[in-house]
Amino acid sequence: MNQKEVGELRRRFRPEKSNIDHIYGCYVNASSREIVSYLDEPLSLTATEESEKYLNILKKTLSGTLGRNLLDVIFTTQQVMDSEEHRLLSALRSTGLKDPDARNTFYQKIIQNVDMGETNYIILLACDAYDVPHKGRDGEFQPDASDEVFTYILSCVCPVKGCRMQLGYFPGENEFHGCAAGQVISAPEMGFLFPAFDNRAANIYNALFYTRSQNQLHSDYIDAVFHTDPPMSAAEQREAFETALSDALEEDFQMEVAQSVHEQLLERIERHKESHDPEPLAVTPREVGSILQSCGVTQLRVEAFESHCTEQFGENAVLNPMNLIDSKRFEVKTPEITISVKPECSYLIETCVIDGRKYLLIPVGDGVEINGLPVGISDRTVPAAEIIPAEAVPTKIP
């Protein structure tokens, strides 16, 4: 799925646009792994305010960034043809969630396999039938010309947390007293859409998995619901990428190389944002290898890097640059100091050797502050003869 397809479905989560007629679910005691109560809310008989709250919670399962919060789950052909997990999801969808046995089987898969610690939680389920409008050549929707009806289920797991005691006003007494707001449903921790809405049509070979935390993929949930290997989290991808760089390049992994990789991946991220391309941004290890070659890294080291990427990410890996670098920060750290600059200004940090000692150089002008206090810079100069350009003496800052 791309960003436009996700956005198209998100816009449906309003009472006047959605065809969701029931919200199903169950409230679970996390400690005992027992269902405390069941939920079966007909939205047509529910107050508008409550309906909107349910739909807003479900809509959060389609929020975040593709490739980071929203991840593709791919079923094998064998799973689609004959597997318990795919049969259950298909049964939930085909019955519009009306089969209580299928719902209970689904609840138990999560309850028996997912660990939420001591936090109680609620499992929500909804089914929607979207009459997909035709899209003309001009990109405009034609509501009266439908291509197909896309029927899908959406589910999420939300922690239920108690509120702190607060002061409330009691009109009859004209006084404020302590009052408890009870327990409230928090934003979803995880969830999914099935089937995927690929090319604005149902793709039963894929589901879209949601995780609130980019660095926590809830592999127990993925295994219970989809019985597939979890994709790598954003943090795992960055760690694997950095490991491939440092292990393959060894002493060739100079600061200038790290700067160039960061700058060129950042440039791709910025161009993608400006283009408003709905497809997720992607880069291959071979493309990163070309960046390394342009920095003077030997072909042998580049091939070693690509080999490491194959080991870490698999054959024909396609990576999201946003998961490989921190696009909002460029940080240089030594045992004594830490320097953080805007990523687009990383080129200002240079290295040099003075009297045999390695240095980081940062040119400054006016507007220097220390802890918010404006300060001046001494006019003391260093003779040019004492400064040897970094490119003349390869350095690696520890």
C-alpha cells in the first residue's frame, strides 16, 4: 500500500462515511489472561460522540509512516491456499464479523500469546465495506462510477489505564471535590488491516500491520495473528545498516565517508518529501555502494558491504533511507564531547591534524551562545603552516 491508499481509507472513519455498523471486542484482564467483558456496539444505536470516539481509535491503526509504523505482512501462497491463520482472517471478513465463534477464536489467539504485562487491554474489531469510487485520468474520484466493493477488517489492541484522582465541580453543592474519571482506552499499541488495499483493490496475500512504537514490533502478536516472521523494526534496520558499514569498510570508514552517506540519503529523503510521491521511499544496498565508491572506498570494500547487507536484510533488499539515518540530527561524539548539528549543515564539521594530533574543526561567525548566553570568540589565530588538511592525512576520529 502507498500513502494515498492509506489516506483514502483513513478518510472513511467518520459516522457519515463509514459502513461499519458494529464494533466488536473484549476487555481482557492481563494478569489472569481472562475476558472480563465482551463488546458488541451497534453504531446506529450509539450516541454520535461515542461512535466518533470508537472510529477515531480504529483510525489510529492506519496512522504513522509507511515502513516504520505501518509494515507489510506478506502471506506465502501456501498460507493463502491452506492455513489456519489465513482461514480465520478470511472467515472474519466474509461473515462481516457476525460469527461469534470466529471472533472468540481470534480473541484467544491474542490473549494466549501476547504479553501486555500488568496492563489490562481491550481488543477491538470492525468490518467495513467500501464502495471504491472510480478514479478518472485527471486523478479525480467519480463517486457514481464504482470499480468494486472493498471489504476489510480492522483490529487493534488498546491498553486500558486508570485515571488519576482529579478535582471536579459539583453544582448542587457549589463546591469542588475529588473525583475519579475511571478507566479509559488508550491509543492502540498494535493492530492490522486485512486484506491490504493495494492498487485500490483487495490483496489477500498481504495485510498492513500497525505498531505505535517504531522500535517495538510485537513479534508475539505477529506470530499469533499471521504466523509469519516479523519484519525488522526501524531501530533494527539502522543497527544492521551501521554494522554492515563498519564491519565491511573497517579503516576505510572515515568521517568524510559517514558524512557523505548521511548527506546523500538525507537529500533523497528531502526530494521525496518535495515530490509528494505516495510510494514509500526506497534505496538498495547497491545504490549505497555507489555512494561509497564516489567517496573513494575500494571496490573490494564496497562488495563486502553489499554482501553484509544481503546477510542482514536478505536478497534483493529494498530499504527505507528514513530507517537508516537520523534525518533530524547529525551527531559526532568523542569520549569527552558531543557535537550535534543540523543534518544539512554536517559539511561544516571537518577534520585535520595539528602537530600530530587529530582535531575536529567547526567554522563559526556571529551569534555564538553558551547555554543561551551570547559569547565572543577570541581573535587568536593558528599559523596556516601548522594546519594540515584532513584529505592530506587520512584520519579516523575515535
